[in-house]
Amino acid sequence: MLVLSRRLNETIRIGDEICIRVVGVGPDTVRLGIEAPPHVSVHRGEVYERIQRENMAAAHAPLIAMERAASLIRKQDASDAQKPPRKGESHSES
Amino acid sequence: MTRDLGEVEVAPDQVVEFVSPLLGFEGHRRFAIVPVPHARPFHWLQSLEEQGLAFPIVSAAELCVAFAGDDLDLQRLGADDWSEVDFWIIVAIRADGGSLRPNLMAPVAVCRRSRRAAQLVLAEREGPK
């Protein structure tokens, strides 16, 4: 791994298009400003990894699980619809 | 050809092209959004490049959830404003179907006009201070 020391407001350039600037230094955090072209996605490492894990988990659901989950959602909808209206809600009686 | 639905005819208006890819699936750009029979409100986000890759998704409108990104997202999606953009939520489903985990941190935005799509990581947006 390449390791570079930088002071406040100093920069690092990656290739022609990406520039990283140290914009703040605290006791245990560093704030970085990142300029990159639109096609380069920039994410915090832990957020990237969490979303990647969620995507991987979603990609492995079997069809039968989806059908069962859908039927549970529909049952929930149906039981909500059957509940009597709460006091104060308007409903017509014939 | 789909992972679980056999061969399905896909209309051009069901095809999307990712301009910001699904994280972890950077090599996959072309997908179709197809309803899953017998499993409303789920749709498949089915890769057109790899038959075995498909994600269960639900329309954000169906879940009454609203999202918005920023102007750069609109530009990437080729949209003029957010009214042209639909949001879909990727759902992780436990193998027995008994529990669902919708990913509200990173919805999939689709411009209806350009058919461009992007997974927007909204969880970490932070303005300059």
C-alpha cells in the first residue's frame, strides 16, 4: 500500500481526474474533500461493503421464498382491510 | 432467458441500463424489470447478461416511500426532473420467505424516458461544511 503524509489543505491526485484534499483534521477524524468525474463512484468503505452485502443477499432469494413472502404481504393487506373503522373515522351505513 | 421464470418476452420499455452499477455487480449493466407472477408486488430485476442473476424488487410507490437524489443524479439518469424517475427497492428475502429486509439505504432509480438506472447510495450524502 502506498502511504503518504499530508497536511491540512494539501492534496493527492489519482490519475488525471481525481483529487483528494485534506479539509479538516481532528483528534480522531480526518475530513477529506474528493473531486471525481461523474462516472467514478465514491463511497465510504463500510457503507459500500454493507450495500454490497445486501445486494448479494437479495440476489440469492429462491422464487418459492418470494411467493411465500408475497402471500404473507397480501394476507396482511386483507386483514387490514377487514378491520372495523376506528372511532372518529367516517363510514357510511346503509 | 430469466433465472426463475423461464423464457420471458421483454418489451423495450422494461429494459434498463445502469449508469451507476449495483454495488458488487459492477460488470452488469443491462437488466429488465419484469413482474413476478403469483408474487405481487414483487418484480424481478433480471440481468440480461447473466441468466442466473436476478434481484427481488418492489416499487417504492407501492411501499409509500419517497426518495430524491441530487442534480448530479438527475444528470446521470438523463432526466429533467424527479417526476420522470421511478424508485425501486431491492429486498433481501429469507430462504423460507418469513422475513424481508428492504434496502432503503440504496434504492434503484430508473428514468422512465431515458431507461437509465442507478443505485443511489443515499445513506452517506453529506454536504460541505
